[in-house]
Amino acid sequence: MSELPADIVLRVDDLRTHFEAGDRVAKSVDGVSFDVRRGETVAVVGESGSGKSVTSLSIMRLLSAPGRIVGGDILYRASDDRVLDLAKLPEKAMRGIRGREIAMIFQEPMTSLNPLYTIGDQIMEMVQLHEPVSRAEARRRAKRMLELVEIPAADRRLDEYPHQMSGGMRQRAMIALALACNPKLLIADEPTTALDVTIQAQILDLLRRLQAEIGMSILFITHNLGVVAEIAHDVVVMYAGRVVEKASVDALFDNQKHPYTRGLLACIPNATRDRAPTGERMRLNPIPGSVPSILALPAGCSFAPRCSLVTSECESNPSLLVAGPDHLSRCWRHETL
Amino acid sequence: MSSNDILLQVEGLTKHFPTNNGVVKAVDGVSFDVKRGTIVGLVGESGSGKTTAGRCTLRLIEPSAGRLMFDGVDLRTLSEREMRVYRRRLQIVFQDPYSSLNPRLRVEDIIGEAIDTHGLAKGTARRDRIAELLSRVGLNPDHARRFPHEFSGGQRQRIGIARALAVEPEFIVADEPVSALDVSVQAQVLNLIQDLQQSFGLTMLFIAHDLSVVEYLCDEVVVMYLGRVMEKGPSRSIYAKPRHPYTQALLSAAPIPDPKASRQRVVLKGDIPSPMNPPSGCVFRTRCPFAIAECAQVVPAFDTVGPEHQVACIRHGDPEVISQGQQL
């Protein structure tokens, strides 16, 4: 059995997930590694095509064909302290992990909730699937879960269908469903992206409170660096299937050691920085070009064609280099940053 | 500022959609001015009516009531025929660069359609004009014969902008033009919008939910909630001293990309009510931390709280409300 330090709940190690079609291979996740510590939140940030969602689906083993894990380990410490490699776990054993040990919430709760069943039925199904409890007990649990996620009039809401709820309420119901079996790890894939900012603030507050109360770990997938700053302890920045920078949230926002991360932060408009005291607008500093297709990645560093620091060295791809205490960067020139 | 400087004056704009279950009051008595050469941001959450209001100003949706004074003429009094002349001066850029371009048309025809409709150029002149527009928005003119699917999201949004510019409009409604784009591409399109605004002297109504984009880009801001305007004024004044409890909550909820940013967060309870059955009096009172009994009785009128800064809240002068706005 593999070793895992006691405070680590999940260790993704050199994960490779490929999609193969004929002779074309999309290396959507190409050697991704990170740890999630007990009771902490790791944010995986990236733009479209970065591989952040495929990473989370790989952990849950929810990939659809032709996607498959072709290499690497996904070590997970189960509630009974056994360390399992989810990348190689048989599907039957995996079914005992999903929902019970690791739960997942998605961007659009409407598509992940079953429209034909009431919220109560869906939570009860989840509880009864994993635990030998009576219907009455399952219903009590479901009601407690709705109360936990601060859904008012929980008793009545149990008998409502997803379409009867607002977007924010549905995301709460989704979280209630995910947490019903007390998972140790919650994977949240863009859970607030479809929500308005005032509702997003409510959901982030809720996740922080639940984490403090229950002590679960969270893997938070997002493209929004503002949300990362609010929720994460550690940050993993992905670009074109690879991790390009990894650091604690404070270290990352203090000093970005990869030009991509630096560029991402620089191009979020900030009136204090980007407008003169007279109110005149200064030009933003966008990253030129667009995210490359995963099927046609440049040789060497994938970010090189868009990078202002590029040198001939960048024709070979750097590994993750130490750029500071607990700070890694996949950039030859991280010292100049 | 004289009234000549106002290109568009929206007054009491109202759009009610009758449904089988009652009337949806999507936009309910919205008024604001857009000065020539400025960008006005229309912000609000989903269900606030900002998109409906934006489309109503171009009569893409026919308003139920109100006046739309554009350059001295009330657009609502014009016949369809007369309106066609004005359509050339009023354009729109949509949010989704995927669904707003016809997948079966080549880029030259997407842009050319607007030129043909208004009979602006033919033959070589038309081709030259399309090439010029493409390079103006940062695309390769040689790509005019390509189809939309051959472009990335950011490039498609540039095509949408080129199409709007093709008829040399004076006023553009941009409905969330960067929301569907990746962050790194958003900044490129925002720079383009600014360049074009300056070089063509465009006037814009910029509809958005991203408050940092609006603060950066817009000269003035109109904050909507449930079909009504809560607060409006110069963006610097509104972002520095928001006076309406809703604006305060909205600004405080926007995540800041800085883990050390200290801030007072106003977390609103509950969700936006149904526009079919909006609360009496002030529509925001059901979620407002400062609501009192009187808020249910009267629809608050606009009070001026600074140069051109107006707020619709009966408690805006309360020290508690003012101090919350200053702590953000």
C-alpha cells in the first residue's frame, strides 16, 4: 500500500488523462501533481482548455470515452485510514467512494439534479445507498442537511422539485446532497460561476462555514482569481494540461512566479491601477493571442508563444522549478519575476 | 452640461410581458441619460431587467411605455419605416459570440449584410470596407471568406463588433460583450472597445454584471434591481461612496483578487423576488438590511446626493447607511 503523510487527504501524482481519437491524442491532463491537506481548500485555476475540469473528473473517475487515465496515481486516504489509488481502483470499489468519501458539485445544479424527483427523494436516495438506514431516518437526515445549508422552510422544501427553486437555492440543495454522507473531500467544479455575485458570496460563505464545522477538504475548480483569493489555502494554476505554478494563496498573490499567472492578474481590470487620478483610462495589459488547442501545442513551453519573457531556452519544456518556499513555477525565467 | 450633450434620454421606460400567470414587470419606469461620447454601464443581477432595458432602448423589444429621446427624436413615435433610418445609427453587440453569428455565412457576408441593408457600398468598395473593418478590430482581412467556427471566442466577438461598426453607428448597446470570454481575452476586447470608442467618438450603453469591468470602463453607472433603477451617477462617485444599500451589497459581494484585502461584506439574505409579484414600495426592501415599515408603503423617489449622483432610497441619509457605504 502506498505511503501518504498523515495530513494529506488526496495526492494527485503525475496524473495523465488523454483523449484518443484515431491517431490523434489530446493530452488534456499531462503530468499534474498536487496535494490536498485535511480541512483545507486547494483551488485549481485555469482558462478554458486548461484541463482543470478533466482533472476533477479523473479523480472522481467520471471520464467519458475516449477519455482515460493513462498514467499517474491518485492517492486518497479513506475514512478507515487505508490509502487507495483511485486511478487503479476497480469500478465497483469506486462506487463506494463516490458520494460517500468524495462528493462533487457542478456549475449548473439544474443539470446535475434529477428534474423528476423531489430534493428530499434525491438526498434520501444518496443516504440509503451508502448507509443502512430507514426511510424515516433518511428523511430526517435530508431535512437536517437542508437546514445545514441554510435553506429556509426545510420541511416544505424537501418535497419540492428542482425547477421550483432559484439558482442559488438549487446550488444549496446540490451541496446538501453532496454532503449528506459526510464526505472527507468535496470537489467543487465552478460552483458559483452561474450565480450572481450576491448569491456567489452566500455560497462561498456557506462553504467556508461548512469546512470549519465539518473539517472537510475542498478541491475548488475555478477560472475566477477573485474567488480563489477568497476561498483557497493553496493554489494550482493550470495551462494547456499542465500545472504552471503552485503556491499558497498568499505567496501566489504576493508574487507570481510564472508569467501566465502574472498576466492573468494584470488583465483583470482594476480601476485603482488602470485609471489615472484624473479618471482617464489607461490601456489594459492583455496576454496576447489565445489559449492554444490541446491538439496543437507548441514544442517546449506551451505558454512561450504568448510570453513576453520568451528566450531560446523556452524551446525545451521546464519541469516545475522551486521558485520560493513551497512555491513552484514551470518557467525557466522565474527568477526574473 | 447642456442638453445638447445628451445623445439618448431614456424616460420612464417600461416593459411588461403579459403571461398566463400574470404580468412580468421586467422593466418598470427606468430613466437615465447617456451623454455623447461616454460609456454608461447598466449593472444588475439576473432578473434585474438590464438586458430587456438595453434592447428596449433600440426597440429590438417594443417598450410598453416611456420615451426614448435619441438626438431630439422620440424613437417610439417613429414608424417601422422611419425607424430603419435610425437603425443605422443604433447598433448592438451581443454576449454570446457563438449564437449571435450565423454559422452558415462567411465573415464577409456577416459584415456585408449590414452594409447591403443600408446600401452603403457595393463591389470593390464593399470588399475594401469589409477588409478595413476586419483589420480595425484586429483580425486578418484575408480571413474574410472564413466561417465563424474557424475563429476563437475572442475573435468571434471581434467579428460581432466589426458587424456593428459596419454601418458607422453613433450609439452601441453592448450586452455583456466580454462575459463569455476567457479572462486573458477579455482584456484584449476591452482595449479594442476603448480604442474604437475613442477613434469613432462612439457613445455606448454597456450592460454587464462584472463590477470591476464597469468601474474601469464606464463613465457613469446605472444600478438596476427588479426592473427599477436603484442608484445612478458618475462611476467614480458611485464606487467611492455607494449610497443605496443594494449598490453597497453588490459592490461588497464582488470578489477581489487579493487574499489580504480587508473588507466589510454585506451578505444579502435570500434571492431576488419574482418580477411577476414585486414587493410593494421599494422593491429591494425584502432583502435590505436597513428596511423599515415605511419602505413597504412608498416607492422611493430619486434624491440627488452628489453631482449627478442620484439614489432611490428613503433611508439614504441615515448615518448607518452612509457609514456602511464608506466602509466598503
